[in-house]
Amino acid sequence: MLLNLLAALAPGPEAAPSRRAAHVIIVSEDGLRPDALAQGHAPVHQELLRRGAHSFVARTIRHASTLPSHASMLSGVGDSRHGLSWNSWKPSRGYIRVPTIFAEAEQHGMHTAAFVGKRKLEHITPPGTVDKFDRPGYLCKRVVEEATRYFLEVKPDLMFVHFSDPDEYGHAEGWMSDRYARGIVDADRCLGKLVSALDESGLAPQTLLILSADHGGHNHTHSGRTREDLLIPWIAVGPGVRKGYRIVGAISTVDTAATVLYALGLPIAPDLEGHPITEIFER
């Protein structure tokens, strides 16, 4: 009887008060430094800054590599808990060890999708947790074409879209090099296709778009030891989001998962390390 009483008193998942968005799209631009957005020619990104809320001092996890960082972004916990400490496609090592936002959405009858440029991100999507997982190509042109087509046709509740371009050219020519800057221009054009499609379809007023990155970089790498590696952009645009607003509070990449759950009206587990960024919403 005492055990039953203790169980009843134990804290359960924290639920968002209501669903704020019919759809959520997360766009992650691999290796995108926030200061590069300020310097480069990225008009679509600049338009999103005007239309929404943003921070250029959000931070990724210390293990600032593509797979561990994205796993934290989509699960809301650090790599010591999610278990994806490596950074390549290794099918023998299995999948993420904790629930993701996809799994939570699926449990509540929502439709989910992920379109990525790197196969290793499949480690974050165990079978049965994502309705549609696809790697149409490596760079963003093919990825955004397929992601946009799918979103307009199926209208998933939650979709993740991954662009590889900035990271590819950062490693090849160096972060903040001319080629890296051109990679951001390419990613900006891809983002523009998605944003234009949302606007033209009439789905934009119902869709929360969160744009971020897994890590930054310096020279030809991203060790996670420098500020340039750890700082990432974080931009949100959508229903009820403040316009032209610079976020005051600190943001970690694990907060992305919590914010998505909050926006979709889904339970937020009490042991989640991230917290919803409610500051972005108008009261």
C-alpha cells in the first residue's frame, strides 16, 4: 500500500499546456557558425531573423561532432546518456539508447519524417520511431527537394531536415574560407525553397520552423575545445513566436527537443536535460 502511495506521488512527465503548432520542422545546417550568418550573403536566414526569435550564442554539447550533437538535439540529453559517442555509420552498434522526439510523437499518433544528408544520422531513428526516413543525397539540393515535396503532400506533424553543405566545405577548405561562405549561400538557397513552399501553401501560419546547427568549427575541424566549435545559431519562426526578437536566456542544443515537445503539446519527461524555450512565444 505504501509503495502504491509513493508511486502515485512520484513526478510524472511534464505536459505542455496546449499545442502551439500543427507542424514543427527542424532544419539543421551541419557546421554552421552563427558569425558566418552575420558576415555572409544569406538573405533567407536574415528574413527569418526578422520574422522570428533568435540567438547567436546557443551552444552545442562538448562532444561537438555530427552524430553525438544531433542525437542530443533530437533527444534532449547529453551523449553520456544517449550513447552515440562515435561519429560514423556503424550499423553493428545499434541505435540511440533513449527516446527521441520522434518516438514521443509516434506514441501520440503523430506522423514524423526525417530527410538527411548523412547516413550516420540513421542511428538516431530506430525502426518504428520515424514514419519516413530518407537520404536523397549528400548536399542540400536533393534533400530539400524531397523534404519539401513530402511535407506538402503528407503534412507530417514533425519533420527533421539536415543540410551537409557548410560542414563539407569547412572540412575541405576551412571554416570561414571563401568556399565555406559559398556553402552557406547554397544552404540559404535550399532553405529558401522550403520557406517559399511553406508560404505559398498556406501552411506557414501553422508551422513552427526551428533552424539550428550541430556544431561550428575552426580551421578544418571542430574539436569542441573552442568557442568557434561550440557556438551555434538558433532561430524560431512560426505561430505565436515573437518577431525580430533576440533571445535573452541561455540556449543549449538539448533545449531544441524540449521546445519541440512543448510546441506540439507533448509530455516533457522530468529527466530531460533540456527545457522549452518559452521566451520565444508571445504571452
